[in-house]
Amino acid sequence: MIIVQLSDLHVGSQFLPEVFETVVKEVNELNPDVIVITGDLANEGLMKEYKKCKSLLTKFNTKKIISISGNHDYRNTGYLLFKKFFPFQTVNELDDDIVLVTVGTARPDRNEGEVGYRQNLWLERTMKKYKDKVKIVAMHHHLIPIPDTGSDQLTVVDAGDVLRTVLDTQVDLVLCGHKHRPWAWNFGKLTVVNAGAATSERVRGLFENTYNILTISNKKVQVDLKIVDGKRLHIDEIVNNYSQFGEE
């Protein structure tokens, strides 16, 4: 199975339409089974942004698109519009071996993320049901601070409780966005993967627009990072070698 993780489209004033068209071309060539968008589809949570984004996503050829709200989507009461334009299921059994669960971390008029006691308890109970599957959790906010992103005051505020839950329930992969910076943290069985900004002009330092490609076979997960209109690299190459970015 091939899953593409896009994040931080920021349709609106930060959006790069020419980059988006390249992303569409590249992703459609992969013929992914699922596309997961981990938040900030809109820039200001406005009706016109949601309408445009909804239209743009029809350009992707895939069986399923799972969209998760981010803090920018929640601006200007945008959380009501998000539900209207991008309804989704929280539990997605993608096949006999893979389940993907979404967790909402965005809150109205706040930039930091929060899972909350009740949702975390629900996550624990849900993941315990799937003992023999590849288990993926997707959320917008980063669960763990990321290098090269400055002083961190915007992570999931109850990250400790969430980390305990995903470790205790043997989750394989947590997908995050928010910081516009690709990275991965490995905790044995668990890997926490952060996506860069797919189509926003606000990228960090030497980093470029990127997205992630997940290949799952025989219950093994490989995560690659794709620079838009550039190289495809195993995520560990980014962790171990910053020089992959900013090359002439």
C-alpha cells in the first residue's frame, strides 16, 4: 500500500499554485491508495479558501483522501466550515493489515495543540482493539519538538499523556505537520514523522516544499521524503544529513 502524507497547504495568501500543480503530477504518478492531509488546508479558515481547496483536491487520483484540521483551519470560526467541506472518519481500516486513526489537536483561536483527556482515553481504547495491524495515528500538531524550528511553545500541550498512549498501545507510526519542517523521531517500534509544508511559501531556512511517501508491505513501513520537483530520500537521510537540503 502507498500512502502519501501532505501537510500545510495553506490555500490562501501563502499558497503556491505552481508548486501544487507539481505535487499533483508527482503524486498521481505514484497512484497512491490513500492521501492523508495533516492540517492547515486553508490559511485563514475562510469560505473562499475552503471552496478553492475542495476544488483543487479533485485533481488527485486516489481511492481515499483523509483530511485533518489544523490551527489555521480553525481561524475565523473555520472549524464549522471544515466539517462541511471535509467530512471524515476518525477510524479508517485501510485494508486487513492497516488502520489509520485521526486525532483532532486544533482548538478555536489557539495555535498550540491539545488532544484532551477524553480523546486520549478514546485513542487508547480504540488502538487496543487492533492487536495485529499496522497502526497509524495522524494529527496536525507536532507531538515532539523538532530541530531548526526555534523555541517551541506550540507543541501538543498534553504530549506526555499522548506519547504514553501510543507507546502502550503499540502504535507503529504517528504522522504530524504544523511546523513546516520534515523530521522523524524513532522510539523502537514507534516512529513519529513530521511533514514539511507541501505548498506554502513559508518554509524554513534551506528547506523546500516537501511531502512524505509511506510504503507498507508485509506489515513493514518505509517512510520517504519527497522534495517537490526534486529528490526522493529515505526519511533517515534527512535526520542524519542536513546537507541534502539547500544544494546548488
